[in-house]
Amino acid sequence: MKDTVEIRWHGRGGQGAKTAALLLADVCFKHGKNVQGFPEYGPERMGAPITAYNRISDNELRVHSNIYDPDYVVVVDETLLETIDVTAGLSESGAIIINTPRPKEEIIPHLKGYKGAVYTIDARRISEETLGKYFPNSPMLAATVAVSNVMEKEEFLKQMEDSYRHKFSKKPEVIEGNMQALRMTFEEVQ
């Protein structure tokens, strides 16, 4: 499955990891890819750890299981680094993307010896600046696209604007705030 990109998302209920995985599947599908986007739940409650997954490919997807050896891992809540082995099975030729205000040098010791690429983004600051509240899913979605290159930046931004216009047709201020969050993330992911 070399032509397939596999992404595993770690977050907490209510942070938007599931929504981000489903949005990524949606925009990649509209871009002509074969996709899967699905969550895995434990206890379904706000704040409980959740995992979501994406498979993105030019070819038909015949595997229908969780992702155990991802190319990319997205950590929406950095407190999960202490309780879950988020790097389990992660390819060292891939990358981990972590929502944190801290520099990656402070994060690396918490990654259980992972030797691959580490990217950080302060999704809290970006979402609070652009949306006025803490919604980390848009910045984390943009960071995932920026790092994984599953689609071109401009095509992604166009597809997301179309998606937001449909979803938030009665709240235009939400559309612009989310678009600002996406653009800002592309500039700031490290």
C-alpha cells in the first residue's frame, strides 16, 4: 500500500479530531482520491480520548480496519502524550504533528524514542485569534495537509471554503475565521 497515505488522529471528545478526519476525507474525495475517514470511540463522552483515521489513495481501498502503522499521526491534545503511545507503529519516514505552544525540542522527550519528523503548531492561539474560541480542528487539519502533502495548498483552501460556505451559510463570520485559521496554519506549522 505504498501509494496510500494513512493518518491516525488522537484527540479528546469535543476537540474536533473526528470532524477534522471526516473533513479531510471529504476534500480529498472531491479532489478525486479514494478515501476513508472514520472514528474509533471508547466511552463516548466529552474529554475522553478518541482516535480517528484517514486512508487516502489514488487506488481503490480494500482494507477496512483501524490503522496500526500510520504514515502520519496528528495529536490534537498534547496531554495525550503522557497517557497514550501516540507513536505506536508510526513510520519514521512519516511525521507526527502536535498541537502545542511548546517548541518541538521540549516535546521530543515525550515521544518514546520516535526518530522521525516532528511538527508543532499552536492551534489554540490560532483558533482563538481567528475564531475567538478554542476550536483546534481547522488548524490541525491544515497542518496535516501542509505536512503530508495529500493535496495542494490552494486546492485544499478552495475545497474547504466551499465546504464551510455550505456548512455555515447562515454564519459568514465563521467562514472567514476558519479560512484565516487555515491560512495562518500553513504559514506557522514548524
